[in-house]
Amino acid sequence: MRMLSTKPLIHLFVSSLLLLGFVAPVVSSPPSVLEEQGYTSKVIEMNGLNFHYLEKGEGQPILFLHGFPFDSETWLPVMEPLSNSNKVVALDNRGYPRSDKPADISAYDIRNLVADVSAFMAANFADQKVILVGHDWGATLAWTVAQKHPEQVAKLVAINAPPYNVFLKMMAENETQQAASVYIPRLKSAEFEKVLVDNGAASVWGFGFNTLHESGAIDDAFKDRYFAAWNEKGAIRGGINWYRANIPDAEKITEDDYWPSKEERVEVPSLLLWSDGEAAFVKDTFEEIKKYVDDLHVEIIENAGHLVQLEHSAIVTDHIKAFVSSEEK
């Protein structure tokens, strides 16, 4: 990533705005292949960090939020068809490829993650409400942004993940979800991080992308972009730090861990896309989500796993299109 410090005058100006409480988007050099497809690659400085994002199109903005181990470019199969009717924007979250990666685990607290998204929307879409689309951690983040800042969100699409407070509740109270999440303590460990880092992008490519590539669901260009992103120093650690900062061991979860609160609801119109083969979150968690959302539409996608937005990108896109264009009830 080309850091703003390579342009001293611009950096000085942006830093001054930051000190005054503003954020300032700055255009960076986009990958040529994406530029040819009409995407613009940008960097925005906010909350003391540089964040990369991609954008294309015009119209009501749709902001895509990724999870682990994903990044902005993994949204391209869904963004492209939606760019014909909407402004599509995909953010690289803090800790991830092409964005800054704070060293302190506390920097990845859910409050900071929500503040990033809220600041991004305020800087880029101050006069418009945004449609949020999230998958995995990105969906959990989107739910929580909508809970905390409903005035900024027009609609929400969550793919295969619950709100943060719902997940903590299920981790604390539901043995089936605890069993499904047994991988999390290992993922948070220094030993497992070292294994992933030592093997670079190839290690996280094995989280299901390899199978999709073999099946033809994602192509060689996707693979090349993915490896370039996830071989970036600190990206794997940054993604893992989201788990370390926000998911205590099940037996250690207390009332103070819930945020914005244990019973916080989602008021904005929401679409939940759920794979029938989802394994990270169990059926009980899926059912619990419904109790926390006032205006919820649910679509089950058959013969699909956790990476449904890549496995069945056309189906996911069609559901988003229909929901975005529908009138609010």
C-alpha cells in the first residue's frame, strides 16, 4: 500500500484535518486490472489509521464489510453486478490487507471497529443512508453498526453471522454453539498464529478458497489477488486480533462484555442470508437472531457453506438486488 507519508504536503494537510476531528479521502494508485474494470482504489485516514477501499458506480451506496480471512477484493463477484444500479464500496477493515494494522490487541475492540465504519460513512456519505452488506465478522460488525448508529443505515444484509451480542450470549449459554466454536481458542493462540504466518497466504487459502478454486467458483485472477493481499506482513495477525479482542473464552463471558448491551435490538430493515450448510454458527444461533431484529426477512441458500457469497455469488447478488429495490414495510 502506498502510504500517505510518501506525499508530504498531502499528508501534512490530512493530518491537520485529523487533528481537527475530520477525515479525508485520498486517491491512491489502483491495481491496473481493477482500474480497467472501472474500480477506483482509495485510502482514507480516520481514527488515526489509513484504510483502503474500492468503489465503483453511482446511486445509493452499498458498503461491503468482510470477515476473516477475507478482504475488499473478495467482494468483487458480488459488487460487479450491483455496480450497474448502485455505488458499491468495499472497505478493508483495520488489521487487514492494504489497511493499517495496529499492534495493540485492544485497538481491535468492537467499539473501535464500529467507530471505523461510522466514520467512513460520515466522511463519504454524510447526506445519504447506507445499505450495509456483511459476511462473517463483517456481518457481525454490520449488525452492531446498525444497533449503534441506525440513523446512518438504510438497510442491512447479513450473511452467515449473528449480531455481536447474540453471539456472545450463545457462546455463554448454548453448548451446541460452544462446540461449534471450539476452534476459536486455538485460533487466538500464538502457536497457531505462527503456523499461519509461517505458511503465509497458502494457510488461509486452505480455509475453503482452495476447494472453490478447484470447482471453478473462483478463478486464477481471484487467487492471484488473494495471495498478494494475504502475504502482506501483519495481515494474518491483524485478522486474528479481532477474535482476541472481542471473544472471551465461553466460561469467562460476563455482563460487561456485551455491547452495545446484552438485549440491544436491530431496528433497520434487514435481510439475513443463511446457508443450509453453515457450520460456524449452529441452528440455535440462527433462530436466536430472529428474536433481536424488528424487521427481518430471511432467505435460506441451499447446497451452500460458509463462503456462500463466493460459492453462489449470483444467488447472493439476486437476493441483495431484490431486497435493495424493495419498498420498506
